[in-house]
Amino acid sequence: MNQKIESFVIIGVTCEGKKFRPSDWADRLCGIMSAFGSDHRMRYSPYVRPGCTLKGDKTVLVDRRLYEVEPLAYKFLINFANDNDLQMEPLEQL
């Protein structure tokens, strides 16, 4: 398999244009990639962060460096977007 590894954004809108539910999906998805820091607080991964578009749609930003650290997590996020028919766009650089 010759897959190009790149940074991308998952947008909380289906390919048919419907808003993805539940409304906190991005926080939940980023939460499973988070960890506790030395200050005993939960921190989002530097490679997977929630965000939003200018239209207010929830997003998840995925840094390509995640693939180097944990390729299965990178593939999981791609599969999540594909399984839920969510829009994805490549990012130049995070």
C-alpha cells in the first residue's frame, strides 16, 4: 500500500452536507487521543486537536507526525471520517 501521509482536517459535515452529531464529537474524538500531563491535567495530543471552520463547523486537525508516533491512531482517524462519511481536507502544514 502506497499511501501519502499528510496532515488533514476532519470536518463535522457529511459528504451530503448534513451536520454530524453529537455536537461534541470533535472533543470526544480528541479526548481519546489525549493524556494526563505532569500537572495531572488532561491535555490534548499535539498531533490531534479540535477546531472549527469559519462557518462554525466542528473540526479535528490531524498532524501527519502522528503517523510516525502511532500509525494505527492515524489510520483510525482516517477510518473514523470515512466510516461516518465526513468531509476531509488536506492541510499544508500544522
